[in-house]
Amino acid sequence: MWVRVAAQLERAAVSRLQVNFDCENVHAPDVGGAVGNSGSPPTEGLLMRRRTVIATALVSLSAVGVSAAVAAGPVLPVAGTVTWCLSSAAAEHLAADGVVMAAGAPAVLDSSGPTPCVQWPMKGKISLDLTEGSWTAGGGMAFTRASDGRSLRFTGAHGDLARRSMLMDAAVGDEAAQPVDLSTYELDMTKITVTMPSLNSPGSVEGKPFDTVLKPDGAAVFSRAFGVSPVPTGSSLATLAGRVDVVPALG
């Protein structure tokens, strides 16, 4: 599958460039008596120049194929993990308010770092430049305040790459869950490592932690649950990181 994808991208790149090389009829200007198109036999120097032109063209086309694959590749099925960690400001506010975070299976809580994190298994279909597609995560997370028992539960985390949004279903106390547009982010490709599909690798995307910014819906649901949002709208609620591998099919 991945060989076909790479081949299609390279053929498209060649077509767009409209390059047509004829190894037997590469024309070059006469230099020092060498004849390029006069009917006389080509000199050794001219043959060498022909080989150089052809080799350079092949290298250039290969580079174009790789660029096209990264910049405008197809949407591919992926699976992996997403790690969501509270920002320092949000963690400090919630701790001062007596609010504790927990994870719901199959998500797991990781409290080994400076702030609590939840790690979700995820799957989806995305482009490797992270501009198209979507993903969904299993499990959820909950915030509970021991002093009065008030709680906020998030489930059904999913991401919309075109909108750069992270959305969840949120339930305050015993209320029914409602969809919430929780946060957004700026895409920083310096924190993203892309491995293109090849004979040796199915392809993958790995992202180092980057800030996600709280949206008005997210601030509103935290305020309903605990009287105030842990951070203002437009501030960093959490960091997001993860790794996904391209898979042949999803169940």
C-alpha cells in the first residue's frame, strides 16, 4: 500500500513539472569543439555532461516526491497514544481549590511528572502534515472536589485537525454529557517528527508537548462545575503530545 502511495505522489510531481528527458538526445551547447546536436559523434565530455544532467534531474525529482508526500499527502489510518498534561497554572489552581484529577479506563493517569497527565489510546485518519483528518481517544478523565463532591467528567475526546480543535463530552455532576469545544492550538512543525511510509516503515508522526489554549466553551464548563475556570479563556490549559503509527486498517 505504502509503495503505491509513494509512487503515485512521485508520478504526480513528475507530471506537474512536465519534465521530459531523452537519454539519447540531451542537447548541450558546443564547448571547446564538442558537438551537441550537429550529427557528429558526442565527445566524452559531452557524454559526461549528459549523465550529470540526468542524474541531477533524478535526484531533484526524488526530492520533489518527498516534499509532495509531506506537504500534501493522503489521509491515512493511524493508531497510537495521546498524552494530555495540565499546565502549571491550571494544576496549581485546581490543587489550591482541592480539585483532584483521575482517569477512566482505558486511559491512565500519570502523576510522575510536574503536573498530572492522562494518556489515551487513540486512532483516526490524518494527513502526515497534520492539516486534515480527525482522531478519537478511548477512556476519559474526571475532576472532583472533595470538600463538596462537585465533579466534572470528560469522555469521548477527539481532535479535528483542520479546525485545530480538541473536543470532548463534558458532564457536570449528574447532568447528561454535552459536547464541548475544549481547546485549540497553534501547529508548530518544529515539534513534530514525521517518518514517511517506506519499505522499512509504515510511517509515523511523533509530537513533543505543545500548549493547548482554553476556549470559551471549556472555560464555561469548568466554571459551572467549580465556580471558576482554572485558567482564563485564551490561556494554556494543558500540553498535548503523542505518537501515532500508520496502520493498514482500523477495526
